[in-house]
Amino acid sequence: MAPRKNKQELKKMDEVKESKENVSLSKVKKSLDEKIAAIVEKNGICKVAIYTHPSPDPDAIGSQMSIAWLLKKSYDNIVVDCFYDGFISHPQNQRMVNLLDPDLKEISDCQETYDICISVDTIPVHSVSPENTNFDLVIDHHKEAPNGNFKGFYLNLKAGSCCATIYQLINYYGA
């Protein structure tokens, strides 16, 4: 396993990766800190939905699990639900779900309104989510960037997987 990056290395990486389309780790954290605090102050609780692409693979499932873990560890009064659609059909994907029990919910069970919506391992146009979902954060590693009416933050560290990007975010949080 690679050693954790120290604060200086993370800061340098954070500064290098930011562009007009792609925000830095610090902006993602600051935005989440402010938005979650305001929602909790107003409602007493913040409800977060995490979506991914149809028939999620281990990177998508792991990304949902890890961002949900980070949010629950970092913020009080937060509820996180992870949604999927399609089949988790490959034997290795089924084993992962059976072993880790990631508490995924089928998109057909998504009846609530969420305060914050996050897409992982895909961009909003390919995300399994209710129609007209406004994403606050998209975390991805693919070359295709969000387009259309997307107004949230887009985090893509050009990593080999979405999980690797979330790992850097976890390091940045110090979790």
C-alpha cells in the first residue's frame, strides 16, 4: 500500500489540479462544510444521496461506500443513502456486495428529497438518479466532463479510479 501523502504534498496536488472545470480538494471540502452546516442549522439533519452509473462495478460501489463513510465520519447529523439501478451481475461484483454489505438501495426506492446529491464514477447525464436531479458534487475519473445545466462542483484528479480520487479526498479531510 502506498504511504499517505503529507499535508504539503496534498496542498501541492490540490493547487496543481484545479482548473475552470475541475475544482480542488479544498474547494470541495469548504463547499461541503458550509452547505452541510447551513442545512443542519436549518433542518437539524442533512440528507445526502449518492448515485452512480447503471449496473455498478467495484469502483462505483467502493466509491459510494467510501464517500458515504467520509461524510458520516466528518459531519454530525447526516444521513446518507446510496442508490443503484440495473444488475450487479458479475460474480466478483456480487461477492463484493455480499461480503461488504454496502447498504445499496434500488433507485425505484428513492422517494425522498435530498439536501445534497453526489454522483460518483460517472457524470450526471449517465447517472442513475431521479429526473432533474441537481448535483452538488460529481467525483469521477473518466475523460468526459459534466455538461448541460450542471452547476455543482466537479472533482477529477485524473486518477486510475474514482476510489483513488476519493482516497485523496479522505486524506485531505485527515480521516
